[in-house]
Amino acid sequence: MHLSRLTVVLVVSVAVSACHDSTAPFLRTYALTAIDGQPLPVTFSAVDVGSTVLSGTLYLDDAGHAFRVDRYRDWSANTPKTYERTERLNDGYRIANDSISLGVFGCPNSCPGNEVGFFSDSALTLTPDVMPRTRPVYTYHVVNTL
């Protein structure tokens, strides 16, 4: 009985994964590969604190939604140990020609800062949308498209 139940679960899983729903959202996945041209991990530090960017993944769907997951290792001179954290961000995005804007659009006041950059089918860059643009440039490369 156990074997037949396992077989049914396996067959259903394969059938479901083989189906392609033409109404399903298109999803593009990008991996963070560099910050300011330096490959990950990249460390930012101040006088007595620091943070290392370990990894980042950016998901864009065809409905204009962006979901980002970034992993960090933080440290402080006041604490003898380091700790890791994961940051998840939900935003929107807009693409015009080879430019991308990521963030919150159309909020009435005190919006968080957006990010802007270059977009192609294989890569994109993001940097805070402040002038002058001297902030870090995050470079992502496409991992897959569904």
C-alpha cells in the first residue's frame, strides 16, 4: 500500500510540473553577482559595525511585481559574535527600453527611495535613485525564466 501511494504522488507531481498554464505569470529570476564590480561576498563597514552581503536574488513577474531576498552577515564591535539575517522586499518595477526602475510608484508622500539601472534579457543593474549617483551599483545576472 505504501509503495502505491508513493507511486501516485510521484506520478501526480510529474504531471503537474509538466503542465504549462498559459495564464500563469512569467517569472524571471536574477542572482546578485557583484556590488561596484566586486564579486560577492562584499563587506560594508563603519567605525564599529559592518555588514557583508552574502547573496541576493531578485524575482520579476510579468505583472510588474518584484520580490527580492538578500542574505547578510552583520557584526558590531559591541557584540563579540556575528549574526546572519535575511531581508525580503516586495516592490514594483517598470521597464522602458533598456532602463529599469524598482520601488514604490505613486505613493502620495514620504515614499522610500527607488532604484534605477540598466536592463537586458541577461542582466540588470540597480543603484539608489539619488543624485549624484555615487551609491553602490548592484549587478544581477539572469538565472532562469519561467
